[in-house]
Amino acid sequence: HMGRWILYSLLAYCALYAAVWLHELGHALLNARFGCRPGWSRVQVKPYVFFSNPGPVDLDKYRALAPWQRTLAAYGGVIANLLWAGAGGALLLLLQPENGYVQLFLWMFTTLHLAEIVSYLVVGSIYLVSDMAIAVQEYPRLRLPNIAAGLAVTAVYLWALLRVPADFRVFAAVWNLLTVLSMCAGRIVFSLLRGRAS
């Protein structure tokens, strides 16, 4: 049993790392498209996942972008999470894998992408941090639609967690809960530290 839980944890970590990496890649693609970074493929995601970023970004070029471009770049990560959550869900439906470890990875991949969306759109819009702070700074009226969209995704997220196979449903729920809490707390702490430094 212990070996199985260790393998579950390794697969969940890989799914989480992939979700964070693809989130940052979403930002990087748009930043590259808008000409404020040299390419789209290099993003900075540490093994401990926290404080990841879509760098390197040329700040002078970034500040020269139109407000809608900065806003769209801020949403790039959440858009990527939404697309990849859809892809993960589609794979689960199409493949219907029988191998428990493949199932676990796909369920974690799908739900952790949804976790990132919820953490940004709901909590990140209530306590403005990171990507949502950028979007609302440019367009203050986006705050309530962000929260509403986040709550809609939360409903899908909770539904997905209830659909996780019973063999690892508790594991997936606990891992997802810890992930959302860590993401939200990490962003708030990072914002507070950055505020003190400036």
C-alpha cells in the first residue's frame, strides 16, 4: 500500500508540474506573439513549483503594449489551463483507461488545471494578486465577471472531483485541496513580499 501511495504522489506531482508549466507557457505564447519576449518555449518553473513565471519578458516592450494586449497576456495562463483541462477530460472520455495509474494521472492532470483556474479567477479576483491584478488594473470592470466565471468553473471542478474513481477519490480530493490552498497562499505571500520590497 505504501508503494502505491508513493507512486500516486509522484504521478500527482507530475500532473501538477505539467499544469503549472502549461499555465506559464500560455502567458509566454502571448508575450512572444506581442513581441515582448524573444521566444515562447522557455518558461521558469522550479521543481518546487512556487514562484514560477513566464520570463524572460522585456519590461519596456511589455509596458508599451496596448492595455488589451497586457490583459490578454495576463489571461494566457488561465486560457491554457482551460484548454488543457478540456483535453484531459476528452482523453478520459475517449480512452476510458483501465490502468489505475493512467486513470489517476489523467484525473489529476484535468482537476489540477481546473484548480489553477479556480484559484486565479475566484480567490485571485477577490484578493487581487498576480494575473488577475494585472487584468483588473487595466479593466476594473472585469473583477466581477472573473469571479462569476470562476464560480462556474468551480461547479465543474467539484463535479469532476466527484467523478474521480472511488479507488483514489480521497487522494485526489486531498491533493487538490492542498494545491488550491497552497497556490492561493503562495500568491498572497508573494504579493505582500513584493509590496514591501517596492
